[in-house]
Amino acid sequence: MMNISFKRLFFLLVSCIAANLQLYAQDKPILIFDTDFGGDADDLGALAMLNHFHNKDEMQLLGVMCWNLEKYAVSAIDAVNTHYGNPNIPIGRRLGEVHETPWNHSEVIAKDLVHDVTLKNVPDATELYRKLLSKSEDESVIVVAVGPLMNIKMLLDSEPDNYSKLSGRELVHRKVKEFVIMGGNFPMSENEWNFDGNMPGVTKYVLENLKLPITFSGAEVGASLKTGEVFNQLPKDSPL
Ligand SMILES: [Ca+2]
């Protein structure tokens, strides 16, 4: 009799743990980070935070898409991920002509910290988006975009391929559950970089074609948050 009770108790306990794990697994956000890394410090800070929460198992950083075609941008992103112990997070890049922007912080980070990928040997962002989304559960991925939206436009316009027979538009609406987009200035403004990006029509196209929940974070939010002093106290090998 005692034996049966113990078995029941054990079964109940395992069931509870399994149920909790399942609940936790469902709740854990799965993110793709789309960034114009290299100019302002906020993308660097955001990438560090994402690595931190990824390591705490509070979310999964599924991949990083680099909008910036600056020579060292992808290397610097990989260096940050590697610094936080995540050298294998896949990185995709926007196709286009590579340039050098000496005032970007990417070159310093890439030259000072360990990394093993560059702009030349990572896949096109559209291809990586399609690969990652096709392997994901339906309505499971959150795309966080903190730069201009060209990578999203290219994804929406993509054709069926080896990863999925769905069009880009179908794939996005099947696999993504939410977009979080940093851009604009609310209630209104002109020429905010992320929504302008010297790419007329891209933001309008993306927003008109996304039929999914979108959370916007305008430039006025960041402008009201003054921070940075604490970074002076960090060890010299920190990318921050
Ligand atoms: Ca940005």
C-alpha cells in the first residue's frame, strides 16, 4: 500500500514538473534581433542584454540579422556574442556594398575581442531568416528590429526555397508571433533614422504588409533615458 502511494506521489511530482517545464518552455521568448549595429551604442547595449538573458535561460536568442554593411559590423556582433559565451549564435547580413565607417565602434570591438566570422562568410539575412523561421514552431518567434527595416522587407518579398515552400509573407505570418520595432518618434516627427534609413518607402511597405501585432518604441523613449556612467567601471575586456 505504501509502495502504491509512493508511486502515485512520484508520478504526481513528475507530472507537475513536466507541466511546469512545458509552461516555462511555452513562455520563454524566442527572439531574432535585427540591428544596424555599429553607430549608436544602444544596439551594442541591447545585444549585451540579449546575451545576458539568453545565458540566464529567460529567453532564446535565435539569431542576429545585421543591416549595417560596415566592414566590421558582423565581426563585432560575433565578438560580443563570443564574449558572453555564445559564439555559435547565427548571424545574417544584408546584401550590398561593404563600406568602412571609422567612427563606428565595430572596428575597435572586432580588433580587440575574439570572433571567427566576418561580413564575408555569413549568410544573407533573407536566407538565414527563412532557415530559422522554417525550423521554428508556428507563432513562436518575436522579431526585434532596432534599425532600418530592409531585412524585413527582403524577407517578406522572398520566394519559396529549400528551407520552405512558403513565400516570405506566408512564412512570416505563420512563424512570427510579434514584432517589436524601435523607430519613429511619437506622436510625430520627420527623418528619424530607423524609419528613414535613406531608403524611401521601406518602412511604409513593411508596416502595410505585416498583419501581426507590433509594439513600437519611438526615439523619444530612448532620448529620455540618460545612462552610461556605469560602463566606465567595467573591465577593459568588456565590449561595453
Ligand atoms: Ca539601431
